[in-house]
Amino acid sequence: MRSLLSTLFILRPGAVLAEAFDRPVPAAQSATAEFWFALASLSFLVAMVAVHLMVRRKP
């Protein structure tokens, strides 16, 4: 009985102070962010082609 009361007294403040979940509002991408994403994507593609050329088997 004592452990049950202890558990209730420990968990009760968390339930009382808990707030409702607020969904994050999605923000639009800026032109700068799109530019850097495109640059990073192209750089990744170039790096993957370079790795492919380095590790491919010679016929």
C-alpha cells in the first residue's frame, strides 16, 4: 500500500503539469535553402560517381 501511494505521489505532478501537444507549423523553404540543398545533392552525386569509378572492377 505504501509503495502504491508513493508511486501516485511521484507520478501525479507530471500529469498535472503536462501540456497538450502542439503540432509544429511547417515553414516554407527559402530560395537560399533550396539552392544549398541542390548544391549538396549535386556534390553527393559527383562523390558517388567518383567512388564508383574508383572501386569498379577492371575487365
